[in-house]
Amino acid sequence: MSNQPNTPSRSGVFQQSTDRRVDQFTESISFDKRLYAHDIAGSIAHAKMLASQGIISSEESQQIANTLLEIHGEIERNEFEFRIELEDIHMHIEQALIDRLGDVGRKLHTGRSRNDQVATDLRLWSRDAIDGLLSAIHNLQSAFVGRCQADMEVVLPAYTHMQRAQPVLAPHYWLAYTEKLERDYGRLVDCRKRLNVCSLGGAALAGTTLPIDRQDVAKRLGFDGVAANSIDISSDRDFAVELCFALSLLATHLSGWAEEWILWSTTEFNFIKLPQEFCTGSSIMPQKINPDVLELIRGKTARVNGNLQSLLVLIKGLPLAYNRDLQEDKLPLFDSVDTVQACLELAAPMVAGMEFRKESIASRLEHGYLDATTLMEFLIRRGTPQRSAHHLVGELVRTAMDRGIPLAELKLEEFRALDETLDDSVFQSLGVANALAAFESEGSTAPKRVAEQAKRWESKIANRHR
């Protein structure tokens, strides 16, 4: 028998050892070792299938499974040695198996390639990552919905173009964020469905001549089925790109929320008081309470968006099937998951711990003519065409602005000068309280509608994880 190669990846075709610089350049163990549990799970399922198909013996399969579990424990206890010459987590685990079992260990790789192996590992890892992200989104939604009842009396100015527009209930804001997060939740659920197919058995790119049972492995690993085409299997990273896209949009939603709360916490807005355990101070200005966590959530979104771009560029020119470029898929994927998970875990307690500065909000609530649109719609209900009503209210706002008073302080004669049919009933639509009470449409900030939506979300949140 010829001498065995130094590592499982180098066959007898090689006559020279790998240059040490190549080892350093091509290694991925520094970052893909986090796939160890998924690699071992896939290998155990593969070994059991090989035994069920009579390709290896049941005794050999059991030896392999038991030894892989020993290796799993050593990695978890930080007792396992990683070496760059073994390139990646797959080679490390297989070499450790061979070192302990000899030829029995060499049989594990029968009927598979590192190409389908790494694709399977990455699918398993992504599936677990999505489950963690879904739980974190659920917790943040719970924090928003959990505020609704207590904040039902808080009225805020809503903005368009960063100009005061109309009054809304604070829970209407909370439910707006909750709806955005629900779309993020749904995208991750959909992504999980598409990635939950088994790649093992595709081998290098053409499949294998051995009588393996791919459906058996898929069932053992909890996949819904098998990936259909062996050429596509080894090169498909659509699921990683899709996951990074979902994370990019989720991070962008978190960034918008962070920006809003950064503004709301300023002296100029003075709407909210952030929980101090999520703020930092200044090295020179002793009065500062800075919203650094919110700023970093906003800032880290740039990195998450950049990771998506990296993956899209990585795969844009790759021919079928596997190319070593795909080793670079893991860092952006891992980073996006880690970053968004951390942002979500910080966002939930910040939402729960925020306090409104109610007196400050109320003292300026009548500023900005938040009731102007309500007045326009009052006129529409009386038969005035919308464009005519829009122009008329604009004239009234200009008059009030010139005098520095709210619309409700104009005299009836001033209203009648523009529309002689108006009477005292016009004042029933003026002021923030009247404006808010006038809303009716489904999905609006009408107190009844908001209460209904809050109750619906409470039920949905409570039942989702039962």
C-alpha cells in the first residue's frame, strides 16, 4: 500500500507538499470552525445512511458516530487543536476521525464531496440562525405591543418630510414598527422554507455511482426534501444571498427606528427618555447622555448592507459548479447574522425601558397645525370639493401663522369670510383632541382602530410560540 497522504484532501497525484503560504492563504478554519456541530450532525446522518444501504457495516457506522460525538465534545470544551494546514472544519473533523479509527474513519467520506458537505453544513447553520432571529424579532414585537395599553393616552405629532403633519396615538407608532418587523419575520420564514433541502449526495457535481439514499439523510437532518440537481447543488448560494437580503432590510428597518428615537431623545424634540443602561457618556462633557447603542444600530446597518453586496458580487461571474471563491461566502453571512441578532437583542429592552416626556410633548402638541387636514375633511363632508377645501384651509393656516395662533383661536368671522355657510360646528374639528377623535378609516390612528389592532397583535404574539 502506498503512503497515506498528509491530509484527506491531498490524493496520491501530488508529489510535493503544499507551500506554507498557500496553507495560510487558503485556510478557512479561522472562521468556519463555527460549523462544527452542523458538520458532525451531517456526517453522522451520512454514516447511518451508508450503513442502512450496506455500503459500510452497522458496527463501522456506530464507531464513526460515537467518535464524532467525542470530537464534538472536545471542540465544545476547547480541547480540540485546530491547524491551518487542515484548511477547514471538514478536514479537521475527518482527520481527527482517521487518526482515531484508521481505515474505518477513511470510509466516512464515501459517496460525498466537500462541495455538497459544506453546502449542507451552511444550510443547517442558516436554518438554526433563522430560528434564533425569528425568536429575537418576536421579542422585539412583544416589546412594542407590550407598550400599547399603557401608552394609549399618549398623542404624538406624526411627520412627513420631517415636518409636523397630523396627530397620532403613540401605539399607532408601535404597531407601525411591529408591522415592519412582521414583514421581516415573513421573509425569514420564506427563506427558511427555500433553504431547507438537503445537498448531501450531490457529491462533487455529478452525483455518485454508489447506491446512496439521499432522502434518508434528508429525513435524519430534518430537511423537507433533497436538492434536485447535482450540478446546481455545489454552487447554489441563493439561500445565503436571500438570507443576507432579508437581514439587510431588517437592519434597515432597525436603523430607521434608531434614527427616529435618536431625534426624539434630543433636547429639541424632548419626546423620550432613553434607559440609561443603554446610553454612554462623554470623555469631556459631563452632562452628556449619548444614544450610542442606537447610533451603532444605525451604523452597523451599513455593514450588513455591504455584506449583501459582497455576496452578490462574489457569485455574479461564477461558472457551474463549485469554485473556491465560494469559501468567501461565510464571513459576510456570519457577520450579518451576528450583527442583526445583537441589534435585535438590544432593541427589545430599550423599547421596554423607554419613558415618555409627556409634559414636554403635550406643551407643544398644538404647534404645527396638526388639525389642518381634519378641518379640510370637515369641509369635504359638508360638500366642498377636496381641492377647494385644501386651498381654503391653506389660507386659514396662513392667517393663523401670521398671527402666531392655532386654528382653533381664529374667530368664526374669519372662517365665514372664506365660506359664509360655516357656523360654530367648525370648531368641533379643531384642536388635536378633536382631530384625533375624528379619524375613522381602517388602519388609521382612530383610538378604536388602534385598540383593535393592539388587541389583535397581543393575541398573535401570545399564540405564535405556543
